[in-house]
Amino acid sequence: MANVQVVWRGPVNLASGLGIASREYVSALKRQGVNVKVGGSLGSRKNSGLNKRKVLIYHQLPRKLNFAQERKRFDRIILNTVWETTRIPQSWLSKINKFDAVCVPTIHNKIALRQSGIKVPIFIVPHGVNTEKFKPANKKYPLPSAKGRFVFVSVFGFQHRKNPEALLRAYWEQFSATDKVLLVIKTNGYARHETGQWIRRQIEGYKKKLGIHKKTAPVVVMTERMSPSQLKGIYTLGNVFVLPTRGEGVGLPFLESLSSGVPVITTGWGGHMDFLNHRNSFFIKYKLQSPQISMDSKHAISRRFRSLFSGKGQRWAEPDLSSLKSQMRLAYYHPELCKRKGRQGRQDTKKLSWNRAGAILKKVIEMK
């Protein structure tokens, strides 16, 4: 692709799932021989390189791009985005329709954008997972309290969409202090005040609100920054990964867990349904409803992001608590089933490389 210059504008320095995806897409494109420059611009089309097509890939929320300015610099402007509910915010509609094309990682995303009124071409460019980095042989995170216990692991940002309250409630109500279980939560806040101490206070306050005063099955909450090797060990520490999410554009931790040979318990709706199935996962029943219903509930304990998820016509999945309990109980009483699903998940993720994603994205870039 010597005749194409790509500029990638995305959060390549963030530690979040979005940041990981941004870095991996850029690396995958470079391995495909694409000339990619991260950030910045190229000046005007006229002066920035003879006979080269200039393509901007914008991997950000579609709110701030100055199209009048960027059209002078680029021949083609592509949005790479992701969404979690049934519809995008109404204010994004006119902005997205100004792009030449949109890339999304899952079928769920494409349907949401089309239902929202997006008219420009939409291409599915999936996420991948590094199966050499996330693998069953990775050393388990050293946690003495996990010894001899069936370990439920969960990795997520402490926000309402991830549904931490249902995870905690189901665990506390399903298991007792006499059960050989452990729930390990790796999480983080989104603002300066949302420290580890604040998150733990939210969790303890919720426990009291539920009227649970007796000793319960143990929960370990980790909020500190971890090294890549530590995070890899969190996955392999688990017998099963559990997250009763209300909506995922993709769900990168699901991919990382499966690649680590650990099966998933999650809601049967969202972008993750492109790669999760009954052979590698346990699914929670759900109903679609307005996000505002759960946001206004007394059970809500984490950041809501109302401005994003409270728009007209938006819906997401509300997992059924009894179904979540049932799936957690099933996994606990059938550890061999977990191992079998985990082995299948490992095999499934071997087909989901970032190189595959880069090859698909390269084809989109080459289109006129």
C-alpha cells in the first residue's frame, strides 16, 4: 500500500480496552504493510505527498472532528467506533453520516448503527486477541485465599453498564461462608474520587442495603494498577469468568479469558455473541429495557454515564438475577464442564487474531 498514507487518531496511550484495541489495530495494519502515522495530520492533500491517497481513521467518539478542515487534508475519512445499546445517542447521527465509512467490531454494532439511521457504508472489522500473551499456561496471580476454592473472576470498569450490583448480589445470595468459593474482582473507577477505597465503600454499603449482615462467601476487590503479567494471571486464577453485563460493543476481557482457557458466564446479548457460544460459555437470560430503569433503581452503585445511555429509544439487556445465580451454581458444581468449555474457548480464539482484523481493515482502507 505504498500509494496510501493512513493517519490514525485514537487513544493509543490509554490502558483501557479502547486503548488496547487502538494499539492493536495500528500494529496489525503495520504488519499488513500499511503506512500508518499515529496522531497529528499531514497538512493539505496537495502538499503532503505526491500521488498518495490520504486516509484518516478516527478511533474516537464522533463528537469533535472538524470535517471542513479535515476534508482539505484527507481523501477519505473513516470512523472506527463501538457501541453497547440498541441505538447510538441522537446527537451523533448527523456527525457519523458525514464520514465516508464506519468500521465496527461486531454484528451488534452494525445493527445498532443502522437502526439509529446511519446511511454511510458500515464494515465489520473484528477485534482480536493475542493467544500467545493470554494462554492457559500463564502463571496464576498469587492469591493465598484462592487456595482450595472455586474461583469466580471478573474484570471490568466500575460502571453501571457492567452491572456490579447483580454480580455481588447473586454471589452473596447463592453462596455462603461454608462454600469453597471466592469472587475476585479486578476493577477501577473513572474519576479522581472513584478510588479503591470509594469502590469498596460502595460495595459494603450495598451489602448493608440488601440487609446482609452475616458472614458471606469471600470477595477480593483489586483496584490497583497491574502489570501485564499480573493481569494475565488474574484470568488463569479463575475457574470461570463472570460478568452480568447490560451491554458490550465487544467485551475484550471475554476474549482474553477464553484465550486463557477460562470459560465465561455472561448475558446472552451484545457484541460478544459474535464469538461466545454454548460450547465455551454459560449464558444468563435477560430482557431488553430502557437503561434509565436500572439507573434509577436503589440497586445502582456505580457510575451511570447517563449522557450516553439515557437517550430516546435506547435499550440494553437487564440480566435475570435468578438465571445468573443458576449459571454460577452450575459452574461451581461442575468444574469439569468449566474445563471443557475453557478448552473449547481456547481453540475458538485461535481463529480470532489481530492479524485477521488488520487484513480486513486494510481492505476497507483500499476501497475508493
